[in-house]
Amino acid sequence: MPAIGRSAFVAGHLGELTQIITPQLVDEVLAATRRVQKRVRKLPSRVVVYFVLVMTLFPSCGYAGVWASMTAGLRLRAVEPSAAALRAARRRVGVEPLALLFARLRGPVATAATAGAFWEGLRLVAWDATTVEAADTPDNVAVFKRHRSGHGPAGYPQFTCRHSWNAAPAP
């Protein structure tokens, strides 16, 4: 990756997200997918990947709101890109790096040695206030119902998990 100088976007300045999805890993997937920027930019490819990931944490904020949330802890906020610039940067980076990042990270994080991750040999999984669409079958419609909005019933039966626990077999 080209040097980006002493900016707010050097490794370690993008918050807690970098503890799980390290800048080195993002750089690897960008290199593997040939999406590393070819010149020094105000929105380097690494930052764009993190921007897309932060969009999933703040889905209703819009580009400017997501950018503000992403950079809120930075003392130096020299870069204030427009929504058009962020959109163009997303197109430039594309989906391939995110698909490869998902492929490398998917699966359970906890191991059998992780305290509290298993109960009686079963892996614990928690969902908190997550709405899940179920298969559109008569049995599922009977149990989960179709949620309604101002536009009519939802296309699929849905259920909301609130503080529910599920156990899956240990690996």
C-alpha cells in the first residue's frame, strides 16, 4: 500500500473495529483483489473498506452520518468527503475485498478454551433484537406471521430475537 503519511488513517486510528478486522488483514484482501489505490488519496482503499463496515453499524445515518460516526474520536478531521466522493470510493474499491474479508473471517471466533462460549458441550449463540426472515412456508406463516407495515404485509414471515440464547453442537 502506498505511504499515506501522518494522517488520521494510519493503522490503529479507526477504533475498536481494527481490533477484530486488523488493518493488515484489510491490506491483504485489498492486495489479493488488486483494489489497492494506485496513488495517494484522501480516501485510501483501506479506509473505504472500514467505511463500508461501519455503514452496517449505523444503517440509517446516511453517508455523512456514518463518516461522522467513524471519525468522531479523531482529533484531526481534515477529510470531510461528500456523499458523492464516498460513493465513488465505494465503486472504486468494489465488492471483491469485502467478499474475501468475509470469507476469511466467517465462522465462530470462540474456541472450546474460551470461557463462557460453551454450555454442556454446546456452543452458545446470542441474538439480541435481530429480525430474521423465515422461509415462506405455511407452517412458518402460522407460527411467525407476516409483519405489517404501511405498505401491507411483509413478503416473508419474520421473527425477532430479543435476548434469546441458542446452543449449537461443539466443534
